[in-house]
Amino acid sequence: MKIKIDETTTASQFAVFLPELVKNESLRKAAWNYFVKKDFYSLTVDEFCTLVEDGTWKERTLTASGEITLFGLVFSEDLRKFVEEFTRALKAYTIISSDTSGSSVQCSMIESMIFFCREFFGLPNFKVASEITIGDYLLAKKYDYMRTVAEKNAIKKYKQSIKK
């Protein structure tokens, strides 16, 4: 038996099958294609931050009668999981400075990501920095973290060697 599922199919129509349906790869791909047309790691910094901070995509998860669509449910869950994974990765690649003497200015997620991309990649302006993909951004953060840790370890070893 074939079941036709599209962007108008409500989650309640398949409530009994939801646990299995949300794991279905072809359904997940169809939902992704409906909302963003590419995977998370291919999104640009600007697209990702707009998706997370703006939330206008949420309007497309509801039918005219206000019911959540199956695509909306699947996409919302995948986005939530990715944001958690992304946040864990960023925390793992962040070194907290012990120097807190300077004043720190708060900035949004997109601002901090664009500032980092512009500096790390040596880009001419923030517009170009906003076009870096999330995959490249995460790789750059990991590389920057590893480089910083190696530098700190080298400095620590050097200081220990001159004390002797």
C-alpha cells in the first residue's frame, strides 16, 4: 500500500505511525527539500542563523486550520537535533580565556560567527564572511581550537624549560 505524503499532510493523520515515520530517510529528505533544499552543513552562516533566529519557516509547518504538518514535525525535530549537535561542537572548540580584565561586548550568534569567519579566512568584508558554509565554519573552529591549544601547550613547555 502506497501512502501519498506531501507538505499539506498533517501529523495527526499518521499519529499511530509517527515514531517510525520520523525515522524514514526519504520523508526526512522531502521535508528538508521543502524547507531549505540543502543539508545543514551546506547552509551558509547567514542562512543557518536566519533559520534559527528568525523562525519564519515555522509558519510553513502549519496548515490553514493550524495543524502541524508531517513535514513540519520532521523538519522541526531535525533542526532541534542539529542545533544541539552544533552547540555541543562549538562548546568543544571554544577556549574560555582566563583574562577577564577587558570589557566584553555581547553579540548575536550570527555576528560572532561572521566576525570569526572574516578574521579566520581573511575575508574583505562581512557579506563574504556570511556566505561561508556551516561545514566550513565548524572545520575552521576546530582548526582554530587545535592551533590555540598547541600554541598554549608550546608556551607552557617553554616556560617550564626556562624555569629549570
